[in-house]
Amino acid sequence: MKQENDEIIESWREFMDVRIPLSVELGSTQMKIRDILELDESSIIRLTRSTGEGVDVRADGQRLVSGEIIVIEDRAGVRVNEIIKNKN
């Protein structure tokens, strides 16, 4: 398995420094336009996930890892709990 992983990494060697935008998805929902227009600073938007379910890290809409929000000093980050395997 390690040799196979090393070969995959080596085949991507020339792309290793390419920057890819990542997004962290806490949850999602759908809202009516009417409700969106009524949002103010104290509004709460309910999400599809509960607080213990964690977050997904995505690149180009594809889920790469799942994890949990952590705070280090005054910064937020994501601790990776699971790497999502390619389903192809």
C-alpha cells in the first residue's frame, strides 16, 4: 500500500505546489427569498447538521475530509477526523 501511495504522489510531483481553494462546510439549508430578505444581525439560520456532527472540507465541490472545528489561540481551524476515499 505504501509503495502504491508513493507512486501516486510521485506521479503528481509537478502539481504539488498548485494552490486549490478549499471551503469548510458547517451545514446547509434552503430558504425562501422572503425569509432571506428578512434576515438581520440577530437572525439565526438553522442548518441540516447538529453541533456534534462536525464539518466537511471541500475542493471544487468534492468532499475531501471531515473534521471538527478547533480553536488555537484566537484562530479557528479544522482537525481532520476522516479522509474521504475516492469512490471511483
